[in-house]
Amino acid sequence: MKIYLDNTTETEFDFDHNKVAEAVCREVLEQEKCPFDCEINITITDNADIREINKQTRDIDKETDVLSFPGLFFDAPGVFDEDMKDEADCIDPENGLIILGDIVLSADKIFAQAQEYGHSVKREYAFLIAHSMLHLCGYDHMEEDEAAVMEEKQRTVLDRLNITRGN
């Protein structure tokens, strides 16, 4: 697994955000039994930039906490098909890794939501990455049953990493 993490803001975290991102991504891929060596691109931006990206890509003129742009298309959530690796548009020609997708986070939202929900910035950051990684693995939360599956998977990942609401 290779993570490219780009913090386009002046935001500084009081934890090693690179290590946390790597741990969360790795845990999700292990939980989902991903058979591929993957590349994940993570960008940390601010509310203004994520609003613009949201407007351009989803036609929603509003800031959001995280956006997910999957590089693979799944027949069923979390079911990795061997044929996926043969799709030329999802392999990085420089390193041969499958491009799982892109994650865009709003640093502004991370800090605001951590305060709003009464937990650490680290926990909010990890939660949003876990949430987005599940989207990159084909999960969604449009229906109540889908949301319940994602919530349980997110909780399991964070519990395994001991990143709980209290820390």
C-alpha cells in the first residue's frame, strides 16, 4: 500500500497525521480482505476548496467534511474481483499499484466536528478516513441498512486501532 498525502493548508495536527492515515487505510484494507497492493491519494484542504470541489464534481455548492473518489467499481460492496486489476485506468503506470481512489478532507471540518462531537481531532480525522476508505471499497450509506453496515465497519476499524471517542 502506498499513500500519497498532501496537506494543502497551514493546518498542523497534534499527532502524526501521516501515520494515522496509513494505519486507518491499512486496517480497512485488511478488514475488507483487499487482495491488491493499492495506492490511495489523500488531500487535506480547507472549507473553501472542498466546497469548490463539491460544486464541480457533485453540483453541490456546499462545504463538506470528506469527499471520496473511487478508482474501482464494485459489483458488490467490499467484493474485490481479480478482473479489477486488469482495468488499465485503475493502475498507476509508475508503480504498478491499483489506484483505489482519492480522499479529500476539510481540515476546517475536522476541527469543528471534533469539537461539536466532543472527541479528539485525531479521532475525527481517523473516522473520516475510515468512512471514505469504505466508499473506496464500494460501500455507500444511502439506505438505512447500508448505513448500518458502514457504521459497524467504521467502528470496528477505529476500535482495532484504539482510536475511540475518548481519545
